[in-house]
Amino acid sequence: MRRPTPLLLLAAAAIACSLPGAADARRRTPALCAAAAAKHASRPYVAIVSAFPAEMAALVAATAVEKQVDVGGRQHYVGRLDGVSVVLALTGIGMVNARARTLALVDEFQVAALIMSGVAGSPQHIGDVLLADDWVDRDAGDVFHPNPALVALARRAVTALPAPLVKCTTTVLTRSAVCLPHEPTVFFGGRGVSGDPFQGSAFVCQQRPDDVFGCDLPAPGPAAATIEPAGTVPDVEDMETAAVARVAAERRIPFLGVRGVSDGAGDPLGDRGFPLQFFDYYRLAADNAGIVTRAAVAEIGRLATSRSSRPTCRLLARHRWQRAATRIGS
């Protein structure tokens, strides 16, 4: 979810050292290709997280959910998505929730990769999907980078998406049908920024059905086959991705951030900005992010089952990420 307001920078280094999980930072990440080895969901998993229910809805609908696991009072779905063992979870809105829930997830499950899928604000067009080169924690000033092998897989995946990116929706506020005047596009590169408008407090989700502020995952369906320079406008802005990326970096887990633009340029209803655009287009943006996320997961599955890709899987198992990325991109 987009971060609506800027805050003063916070000193986060001491806080990070005091949080749980630092002693396990050297724990070895399991082989990525192994997530597609079994016929049923089993470890290791590709973990996919979103902040709020609507961001996860399309992915839940495409997943054959085999079981639900309670972690710290929150449900996680375990299943198979396009031939890959996955665990789906909500982080909740905001940096504090995102860090805490992601830590709980990686402590409970053996995770081979961590993908954040959701919506964000951007100068790009509404409906576009952005995979930034780096993610900045605005308050701490730390910069995190996506795993090069996962980026290479995503680049290959977007050449054959499982569905066209969505350009028409029913707006949430006006309940009117609207189509974007442009074709949504997937962009790689640029800078993503995540910030905390809640000043270190955890945003409290609502214990009622709500696809933005609710606490629960969508109901599963039937089984389905550096410090940012002052004045710089980020390419994409939210409130969670850098926190998830921080956990991935601490635990040495490959990370990828996928964000669909909910509030940006190209609004046929006018340049209304946040929050009006967010509430009208968050479902469209979430669906598009989900389509790209699903395509990247499917590419992991194809990689693991292709005999010609075995050398790449061996490189991934040895954490030779850049060499694997070069092979994937060739």
C-alpha cells in the first residue's frame, strides 16, 4: 500500500540489531528449484506476501490451497501455484507490521524465495507494474536490491503472461465502469521507496470482511491448476516492501518486489491523486501485480522441471545468483 506522507529519517540500525532473528542471519537458504520438486505442497516454499486482502485475491484464486497454517494468530495458505510449492500470507499495512509478519513467516516455514506483490503510487501510469532495481527504507536510509536471478526469471516470464494485464474495472468509489486509455506495461528498474506514516506504531487491521483494512486472507477457491536525495521523486512508493526486503537480506533469502500502480498518471477521471485514485484502482493494480507475480512463479516451475535448466538450478543451489541470472537471460 502506498505511503501517503513523508517523515523525518529515523536511526534504525540499533533497532534492527535488537529484533529477533539476527542470530539466524547466516542460515543457509534452500535451493530455489526444490520448491517445484514435489507433486504436493512441501518445503521449501516460495513465500508470497501482500499487505492487504485485495492484493492477494488473484493469487489465492489461482492457487490450489492444500492447508491453512496458523502463525501468531494469522492464517497462512500452503499450496501449489503453477507447479511450485507456495505459502501465501498477509503482512498487514505499514512497515512495522510488514517486518513482524515476514519474520514470523520465515521463522515458521523453510523459504527458498520471498516475493512481495501489491500496489503502490508512482509517476507511471495506473495499471503499470514496476519491479524496481532497489528499495529504499526512507526512514532508515537503507537500500535493498532484488535478487538478480529472480529478476531474470521475471523478465523472461513477462514475455508470456498467464493473462493480459487488466485495463478496465469498476471503480470502488463511484461504482462506475471505467477503462484506462493506455495499455498497462511492465517496467523493470528505477527506485522504490517505502516509508512509515504511522511513526513506529503498528497499523491495526479490522476484524471484519474488508479487502483493504481486513485482517484475513481472501477465501480460497476450488483447486486451481542509499538515502534518497532530497527532492527526488521515487519511481514507486509504498509502505511495506523495504521492510520485507530487509528481512530477506537479514536471512539471505532471494527477494523480489512486484508493485502495480494504483495511483499515478493516465486516470480517465482526471489527475485526482492519492487517496481517490487508490480507492478506485487498487483492485485493478493488485490484479496486474498478481499476474506478473504468478508469471514469475511459473517460470521457477518451468526452470525446475526442464532438463536443460539443471546447470542453472545447480548455480541457484550454490547461491551463484548473478551467474544463474546470466544463464537465465541468455
